[in-house]
Amino acid sequence: MQTKSINHLDFVNSDLPSFLSHLENSYIDKSKGAFIVTANPEIGYAAMCDPSYKQVISSADFILPDGIGVVMVSRLINKKLQSRIAGYDLFISLLQQADKKHKRVYFYGASDEVVKATVDGVSQKYPNVVIAGHSNGYIQDKKKIALDIAKTKPDMVFVALGFPNQENFISQYQHLFPKAVCVGLGGSFDVFSGKVKRAPNFFIKLNLEWFYRILTNPSRLKRALSIPKYVLAVFKHERLFNKPDYSNQIKDETSNL
């Protein structure tokens, strides 16, 4: 699987179907575990600010560009990534794989109400998925959760704790369930359960899902500021400010998003 390095993080340079095919053939079908990070600009910027967190992200088997801000900055520094691979789209695709192959899946994170609604929804939409177990994200004893997950012998573990908790959890405890594909999914359970509405296709196709989230939840504006912070931080790292005028390149690349 090809990657491109942005600030020393190796992002998957592919699209969702190609990545899924690789994951299925090289990991899922072989019962080989994997640690997958779905990295948006918030995660990218946090990794730049926190060396220990960056080390955790770097230890992942795959870092996916989940967020148009990551794809945008890749284009502006001439390390163009093929496409965004959204964490929620990966979640749905893996559920489809699990349904087709009767895989065992563990769900960890969100509130008790949300994770139960997610499990119920999965059972209805994907009846061949084996629900290995579930836990809400508010239980303090993380090691106990990890041991419980290990007992269920899962093929996939979906962790929706938000960053950096979900990545730290997988990094610390993945060795207890080494045959599982483990993914940090942020708020995906909230969307799947219906607690939070995903952006309409119109916004998704225009890469404006982040804008829709701000419109429907203005409190997210502060989080959205991570996009320009990340872009500027990467620019500084790449020393692009010391090069000639990039205004035309920025205009051209932005028009293609």
C-alpha cells in the first residue's frame, strides 16, 4: 500500500475501494491484526504538538487521510494524496465485510445509550455480523475493558473514544487481541445510531462536511480552527514560506477540491 509522508506521518495514498481490497486480502482474510488511524486535521495538529501522541500515530499500520484539510495540505506541498478516506465510510464498509464473512465485532465507546443503539442497528442491518460484545466509553478501568475484549476473540474492534484516547487505547492494548483489525472512529457511533445526523451527500461531495457540522453545531467552530492551524504548521515544517509566491498554486489546487 503506497503512502506519502506529511510531517513524518505516512498517509495511505489510495481510495477507499483499493484500501479495502488490500485490507481484506492481506489482513481480514488472514486473521492478521491491524491498527488503523483515521486522521483528520485535529489529529494531525495534535500529533505535531505532542511527540508522544505522534509516536502512537506513527506506530499504526495505516494512517488514513480522514478530512479534506489533510488532502488539501498534501496538494499544497506537492505530496498529493489521491483522496480522502472518511472514517465513517470505512466503518460501514468494514461492517459490510463482517456481514459477508460472519466476523466477530466488538464495539467500544460513546455513551451506553449510543453504543447499545449502534449494536442494535448493526444487528438489524447486518444480521450476519457476530456481536462479540460492547462497552460504553465512560468506564474508567481501560485495562478491564481490554481484557474483556480479548476474551471475545474479535476479528474487528471499533473504538469510538475520540482522539487521543482511542489511538492510545489501541496502541496500548492491541497485543491482547492481535488478530483483530482495530480502528479509531471518533463520533461514528453517534452518526450510525442516529444521535447525530451526517451531512447530506451534497456537502460530502463538495468536501464541505466540516462546514455542515459547524452549521448544525456552532460549538464545533473552535474545533474547525484546527484546519488552518494544521495547514500553517505543515507549511512551516516544509519551509514553504521561504519559497516563491504560492498564491496561484493555492488557488488552482483549492478549485480542484
